[in-house]
Amino acid sequence: MLHRFCQRTNVLWSGLFAAATPALARAESTADTAFAAAVGHEPLAMHGYVLVMLTVLFVMIFAITIYSMAKHRKGGGNQASTFSGPTGTVQWLWAMVPFAILLFVDYILISLHFAG
């Protein structure tokens, strides 16, 4: 499938390979640079924790999405519903849940940043 995509869009395999592997694109990593003070380690550690948390969330949501698409696909005999969006109170609350999670994560990160 990737081969056909590359042929249709005239993308060379070497370009995709170079973009996927920064070492071959001669990019340098800055993770091993020496910090001027011990304070420089704190943001790096917090960045690592947040990165791991977001990666886990991404993998979980991606897996749920793929499962849902495979389980409820049209080929399985399921018919699509016709609706125009959230209309009831419960539907609006569920639509606002991701926004509330984002605000909560932002509040935690800001409180961690200004705590020290």
C-alpha cells in the first residue's frame, strides 16, 4: 500500500527513509548536552513524564478507534445512523469531557511549573 502511495505522489523511497531516520538525515540529538545548572534537569524530567503520559493516551485512543472502526464497519452489516450532532444534555456533557481533561492536565502542569 505504501509502495502505491509513493508511486501516485511521486515520492522517492529514499526521501521517506531519510525522513523516518534522523540519523541518516544527519540530524544531531540535543538530549546529551550538558546543563549549566541542576535546575536545567527539572524541565527535562517533567517533559519526559508528560511525553510518556501523552504517548500512552495516544496509543489507547488509537487502539479504541481502530477497534471501533473494525467492529462497526458497514461490511459487518451495521447501518449508519442519521443525526446532526449533540442535542441532549448528556451528549453535550460527553462532548465537553475531552476539553475538561485538557484543562485538568494544563492545570496540573502549570501548578508543577510554578510550585518550585
